Amino acid sequence: MILTLTQFVTLDGVSQGPGSADEDTTDGFRTGGWLVPHADEVFVRQASRWLDQADALLLGRRTYEAFARDWPRITDPDDPFTERMNTLPKFVVSRSIEHADWHPTTVLRGDPVEQVGALKARPGRELQVHGSARLGGALLGAGLVDVLRLVVAPTVLGHGRRLFATTDSPVGLRPTTHELTPPGLLLLEYEAAGLA
């Protein structure tokens, strides 16, 4: 499988709390929900096409706990993501989760780089990381990310957790596609191109 990393970010690189004000209030962050005013049909269609390519999801503990809490509660039959999010195999990287109730989920313990390397060796299309900025940054720095997808909101927050704060190694990327939605979201896709 190839490993894809999909992230929502502001122009100044904040990835914390894109969906709602109370999504992630870690460290007193109170300006969540910054992506929502810019979401439209074009964005939803592209995000759905990306999810169509997934054979499994890979999540960090915090994102997993938020997704496991929220996705099973969505009952709108017209929601384009719910069925896939709830039924795709999920892998969560965590040393603290004892039992994962959002099925089907496998908890990965031990070295995340080794664990993810073994998952990538399996047959399939895409192993997708959504959210999980710390995990994503670590995997990008380790050279395991094959495709990076960014949804950049036309917003500057000036504070909040940044996407690549944990990436210690330089990474080269080659742009492959881009699209600008009417409300101003920039949809970017890159392939990994080795060390910068």
C-alpha cells in the first residue's frame, strides 16, 4: 500500500481544530472550526474521491479517540463519508489505548516507523492518515509518506498546533495536482521526492 497523509491547514500552518470550536481545545486553543466556513461541494467531492482510494485508515491516538466518538453517531444517510469511515479497517498508533471499540480497529504498539513500514508492505491501494498531525509529521520525516494532500484554508490564526512541528528531517515534495475552490480552499497534492 502507499501511505497518504491528508491534512487541513491554515495559511500559517495550523492544523488544530479545523472542524469545530470544541474539536481540540488542547493548550487553551479556542479558535477551532476555521475550515467550515470555506467548505463547499467542490471540496466535499474531492475529499470523497480521496477517501474512495483508501483500503485502510491510520490514526494517532487523539485523532482516533475523536473520530471513534463522533463518526459512529452520524446517522445522516446522505453523508458521503460515514459508511466508509465506519467500515474501513483502522489502525491506531498508541501506547495507552488498551481496547479499541470502533470496529474494525487494530492497535499498533511499539515503534510506529516499524509498524507502519510493515503495513505499507501489505497489498492494497492506500493507507490513509487523516488528521493525526504529530504522527503524520513523524512519518513524513521518516520517509514513509508517499503522497501528501493539503487542504489550505484562507485563514491565518497566529496560534495553535502546527502541522510539521515534529518533522526533524528535510523532505522534498513534487506537486502533482492543485485546485482552488470558489470559497478559497486550496487543494494540493504532492508526491514525496526524497530528502530536500
